[in-house]
Amino acid sequence: MGEGEFALVRQELEVAFGQGMFDYVGDHDVHATMVDVASLQRDEAGIRCYAPAAEELAVRYDHKLYRGVVARAWGVAHTLAGEYDQADTRYNQALAMFTPLGTRWQLGRTHFELGHLALARGDRSEASASFGRAVAEFEAMRAMPDLARARAELEQLKLANS
């Protein structure tokens, strides 16, 4: 997933944020970006570090996109911790934020994570359905790297079922 790229982005943001370089950008933007990067890295500790402030700011400003990003990040953290019911709740909160906004990429990413949750629960049928929904969202907007990852997950499921 280009883990090195996300690590570099995160490192640069942490340095810039620590030096007060974001006076012209809202704190909510920085916190949402940090939690999203931690989510992409599947870094439970990072999510748990950044999510509380990101969530508080997103709620304060009623920033629906960021509320969805943080909810999905919490879902990732809960999935990684084996807290599957909490993960499911958070992913559904994210979908509830993203659906009215029509944010296909965010919807696709959330369905992708729901696929991982289903795999963690041992539900291959639901995983396949979730990855399929992710594929549809990514195809609609031609998000090629994410589309390739979602298709690869579907292919692995097909091979495992053979």
C-alpha cells in the first residue's frame, strides 16, 4: 500500500504540526489527516493517539467528512484490537456520514475496511460482498490503486474458496 509514502507523510506532518506551521490551516484538518494516515498504515496506537482530538474537532465544527474519516479510523483500530462489534458500529457511522455526501472514494475505503472486518470474523461471504461494494465505488471514479487492492482481496477470497 505504499507504506513508506504514508510513513513519510505522517513524519512530515508531525514535524510541521509540532513546529506550529499550521496556523493558517484549521487544527481539524491536521488532526483528520493524521488519523487518516494512521488508519491507512493500520497503526492502532497512532489511531488511538490522534482520533480523540480529531473526533472532538470534527464534531465541534460538524464537519461530516471528517466525522466519517474518524469513525472509519476508529473502526480500523477496533478491528485490529479484535473489538468487532465496536468496529462494525464505527464503520456504519462512517457510511452514514459519507453516503449523503456522495463521497465514492470514502465509501469505497469504508467498504474495503468492512471487508477486512468480515474476514476477521471469519465471514467470507460478507467479506466478498463488502469488497465487491468497494470495487464498485472505486470503479465508478477510476481510483486505480484502490480498485486494484479491492480486486486483489476478491481474488484471494475466490482462490481460498476453490
